[in-house]
Amino acid sequence: GNGESVIVLNNRAGHIIAVDLLGEVIFEYDTGSQLIITPILTDLTGDGKLEVVTFTVDRRLIALDATGTPLGGFPVEFTANLLVELAAADLNDSGHSEIIVGLVSGWLDAIDHNGDSLEGFPLYLGSPVSLSPIILDDRHIVTGTQDNRLFVISPEGEIVMERQFQNRIISEAIAADFSSNEILDIAFVTAN
């Protein structure tokens, strides 16, 4: 909260821990459930400070301020779990980040700073989300599903591209201008 570097981690016992670079604990928050994904740091409230966001095994999206206090509207409870990491970006140019959540039920959601879904979300993709969402420079979301499909989704929740692959996507996606033409390319690995 004071501009100094902080390390934030989850542990499987359900604790979110923030420490400074000297190892002093800034806060420790007990979620009451196991944590198996990486916490993300993003400015959910639009105040220029980073909040901590993570997802529990009992299907709750947790958001904490820099002191370890839960934000209003959180936790958000879901009916399904996830297999992939979270993503965050200001999808609607509101000055607040939104959290992108890809669920095993096949739903992709974008949660705002109040714990509500953005208009156009959740979006049903038809198969468990198995590729961690990434956000492109134009705020489009790239993700994939277990039935070998890759999606590009607009910030408004519209599918703008869907591509079926013969083989399963087995890596996370990255986006970069590999061909030096000032257009982002998407790269990932498939089986075989």
C-alpha cells in the first residue's frame, strides 16, 4: 500500500500471505479453503493501488485490499471450479480492472470491482475452459476449451473468432508480434 515492493503468495492451507522484501509479514488472510492457483495483483478499485485476487477450491473468488481486508462484493461464489489461472484487465475502459474466470463448466466470466459480471458475461463456451485466459492489447480475451477450440472474445463478451484444432492444446497461450508486422500473433502447443 505504501509503494514498496511486496511478495504475495497462496498456500494449500488456504492462506494468502503478503510479505515485504525483508520477509516481514504485511498481512495473512485465511480463506478457509485450499488455494491452488497463483494470486494476481491488479487495480480493481481504480485507486492506483493493487488488490490481491485468487480463487479457492470451494469455488470462491477472493479479492483483498493492500491490508488484507476483503473488498465489498467479495467473495463471489461460483457453481463450478476452475483448472486455469485468472487474468485481469480493464476490459470496459472504466479505470477498474475486471477479473476473467474460466470455469470447468464451460463458462467464461468477467467480474467487476463490485463482484458483478460485466454485461455480455458469463459466456458459455460449450466445454471446460482449459487454457488460461490472456488479454490482448485491444482488450480481447484469448482462451481455449478441452474440446480443442481456441476463442478470441471481445471485451463485450462476443466470440469474434473460434478455431477448432485436431489435437488438444497442451500449453498456455502467449501473444507477441513474432512476424514483426505490428500485429499480435498467438502461440501455443498442441499434442502431436
